[in-house]
Amino acid sequence: MYLKYAKPLLDLILSGLGLLFLIPILIPILIILSCIHAASPLFIQTRVGQHGKYFQVYKLKTIKDNGKSNAFLQFLRKSKIDELPQLLNILKGEMSLVGPRPDIPGYYDKLEGENRLILNLKPGLTGYASLKFANEEELLKQQNNPLFYNDTIIFPEKVKLNLDYYRKVSLGLDSKIIIKTLLLPFN
């Protein structure tokens, strides 16, 4: 009942309120990013969504066209502010506030057996696994072979955590994950 009716309604209400509240912050950021980037200040990429369907995820562009970054762009990425445009994906019904983070093709769409149950969920702005791997970027930078480490250590652990979330999804669990996510910058 929660997953089918209440969760989508809460996603719609909270993402709409979130966008309204954040517009005064996002507009100046978009203006600054428009001055930094020759093209759009948004990064749009294909990700795997619910039932394995592809969709376009929105993020603030935190890498310059020449592949470099600066302190402002790094701040947007580290603080996860670059993820806020995904509130639009939630309003469009492609994502949820809480769920498995949407990944690029080649990961979730290749799951087999019981692990495919994860695809019944909409991808989330935050989730069980994203809290555990909040420092994923730094963790991967420490590896000699980051792709191998991601594919053999991080991704399988994310699958386990997301499958656990799938089995336990509830308003209470979603509330805990949202609160932990909001408190993350203060830890």
C-alpha cells in the first residue's frame, strides 16, 4: 500500500516543495554555471530506471568542458548540491526521494535472478546504499584500479543493500534515510 500509493504521493509533494524552497538557491547557481560552461549548466545522462527502462537524469554540471574543475564546482559535487535537479526527475515520476541510486547502463539492467527485484523500485535521490557509500568518490580515488574495485566490491554491496531496502521499504525507513541524508553534511 505504501509503495504503490503513499510513496509516489509523498515524492510528488516533497519534491515540489523542495524545488519551491530551493529555487532562490538554484537560480544563482545556474547563472554562475552558465558563465562557467560554454553549453548548458545541466549534465544530462542516460540512467537505468524502474523496470530497467532508461531515462535522462538531471544534475548540475560540475566538470568544465576542458575536463577540469574549480573550487566552486568541487563544492557543488562534494555537498551533493549538483544532485538537486533530480527533484525534476521525481516530479516527472522517473525517480523517488528514496531508492537505489540510478546507475549508468551496464549495471542494474544486467542484474539476474532475485537481484532484479531492485528494478521494481524507482531509483532514488538518496538511499540505503548511497548513505553507506557517501564517500564513494574518495574511496575509488584510493584504488589502483577503480573500475575493478567498483565492479567487484562496491556494486555487489550496493545490490545487497538495495535488495534489503526493497524487502523493508516503509514510511519509517524512508524517513530515517531522508533524515540521515540531510544530516550527512554535518557528520
